[in-house]
Amino acid sequence: MSETDPLIQARQHIEKHLIKRASTDAAFRELLKSNPHAAIKDLIGTDPIPSYKITVIEEAPGEAVLVLPRSIAQDELPDELLDLASGGTSFSAFVLYGPPYPKGQGCKK
């Protein structure tokens, strides 16, 4: 998948806002670490991927975490695309409009 893929853009958009809020809101940071699905729902009003296992890792001082996307065979359709093809979750609204923000705290691009 390329960087212009809507699913990658949606994921990056949501991750950016999760990290931004977690860096300024200690309670939200703890929720994100203990219950990522609840934190996503709190941020955007819904959990678009309830069947996914989400792991949140907090880097320690002197540590860097690199996350590699899973490797898929060329003839395998990723679960994200299977969901979309079957009428499942659509992330386009998150890419286009972003999460619902409190007044005055909209997404600044």
C-alpha cells in the first residue's frame, strides 16, 4: 500500500490526534495505554475497528520503537480492504473530516 492509500492516511490521521491528545492529557494517555478502543471512541466518537487488537507501547528514555506493517502476499487482500469491499468500516470520513473536536480545537493542517 502506498502513502496515498486512504486507509494509511486515515490511520496516520487518527494516530496523530491520539498522540497529540495523549501528550497533553494524562488521563487520556492512561486510557490509551490501558484500553485503546475506549480511547479511540472517546476521541472520534466511535470505534471503527472493534475487532482489531490494538497494542499501545510507551517508549522509555533511550529507546525507539519501530513498528513494521504486517507482510501480506501479493495475491492476499488485506483485512482492511475486505471490510470495505463487504460494506464494513469506511475510514474516508476520518480522512476528510477528522474526529469530532471540542469547540476551538479543530484539526490544523
